[in-house]
Amino acid sequence: MKEYPSYRNLYKTGELEKRAAKAMKIMESCSLCPKKCSVKRLENEKGACKTGKKSVVSSYFLHQGEEPPISGTRGSGTIFFTHCNLSCLYCQNYKLSQQGEGREVEDSELAEFMLELQKAGAHNINLVSPTHVLANILNALVIAAGDGLKIPIVYNTSGYELPQALKLLDGVVDIYLADMRYGEDDTAAAYSNARQYVFFNQSAVKEMLRQTKEAIINRDGIIERGLIIRHLVLPNKIAETEKILSFIKNELSAQCHISLMSQYFPSYRAGEFPELNRRITREEYQKAKDVMVKLGLSRGWIQEAGGLERFAGLNIKPNV
């Protein structure tokens, strides 16, 4: 009989350890993300993500501010990794992603963080900006699973991923929380230094959906498995919101859960770019909601009155 979360099964068969070894092998000439820097990270060379052999962690704690099915009542066991494979000019966490706030940790210590969060009552282990440290995460998970970790993994990503790398997570990750940032490559390159973002992002979320299917939310309102897509509405139609939502409807599933985010504010270097140097307007956010209605995308959350609320009160029911 299969266990939940899924990685327990791979741990029992030894497959989880094999996946970790494969990921470490990729770091010999790193191609864990679309930038494929080919640096020797096992020798502590650093490429675009500014990370060598060890992961760098900024903080870990019980997070109450994620989407309701992830934070639940007890909080999400969130681990914030330092650095990122993007370079967003407006990043709100730029001290972590751009300036490197955090400290290097051994994989065994990362495993201890996971176990500590489980002991504190976390619903899940929520890995924020995990792409560039995928190998370290898998190593840590082998250790933590051996010591009794038994809560699901949330892979909380910018969405700039290689589908080949994500295949290493098939049967490991039960919950994907993925950004879809841009509907046009030019803007992704200009504001996040991400070439071919649309291709890699769309390919990645297709792979995530293949692995986990649409979100399964239990009677207690907690997500057990599946994909949630986050989309941050940017000013002046920079994100091309309608293109992204149309892709979700037409090429993923109208049943996808979407977190439509309105909390953009100018941060980091946004002040250097007039088109980014303001919050979004109510009208801009309303237009994004109108597109969701037009497309029949009624599963998810909107940002209203300072918090996340179920979208239009429609269709958000336990699907067990």
C-alpha cells in the first residue's frame, strides 16, 4: 500500500537517494535551471544563482500568510532559500534574492529544519525559491525521511524551471505552488533577466500538472496534492495577464486553482523604471478578475481587503 506523502514510497525503495545523486551529478556542470551556466558547483563555482555546493538559507518558520489551503490552521513550514535564478528588478525580497542575506547550511542541517518544522505542527514543508538548490533539497529529504519526516513538500517556485530537472521531483513533490509571471519573453528578459521565460514557464507548469493533477483540498480546507498557480498583476499590462490566464484555460485546465495577486509595490530597483514605479490600480486588478470570469476560471483566490479570499465564492469546495 502506498504511503502519503509520496516521497515516503521513494525513500523506502531507495529511489529517493538515487534522485538526489542524479541531481548532484548535474551540479558538476550545472544545468538545474534554464540558464544552464555549466559552472562546477561541486567545486564551489558560482553562476547566475550565486550559489555553490551548499544551499544558503535566510530563515525558516511557521508561515501563516500563504494561500489558505497551504497555511491552514497551524501554518506552513516555510524555508526561505537565499538567491534565485531570476533577477527581478522589482523583487520584494531583494535582500535575499539579490543581496544574499542568509547563511550556508549543510544538507543535514536543512533536514533538521524540516524535522523541527514538522514537530512545531506544520501542515507541510514549504520550499521557497528552491530551483537552484534542488540537489541539496533531495539530499536533505533523504536524511529527514529516514528520521521520520512525514508531511508533504510544497515546491514554491518562480516557475523558471527546466522540465527535465522537474522530472527528478516526480513522486517526491505532492504540491506545486508556481508563479506564472509573464506572458511575453521581452518583458521577462527586461525585468527579470529570464530568456525564453514563456517557453520554460509553460513547459514547467505542464510538467507539474502532469505529475500532481489539479489541487485536491480536503474537508479541513488543506491541500493534499496538486498544482496552484500564482499570478502577480503588474502595472501597465506588463505581465500580460490575459495571455497567461488564457494559456491556463486552454492548455492546462479550467479546474486549475489560481492565486490572483494584487500586492505589487515598487521595490528594489523599480523606481528606475517609470512603468514599474507605482502600485496597480483597482481598475487594473478588476480587469484581471473580469478575465477570470470570462474564461470560466473560478477556482482560486483573489487579494481583497488585505487578505486572500476565495474567488467570487465559486466552486471552492473540498474535492474529496
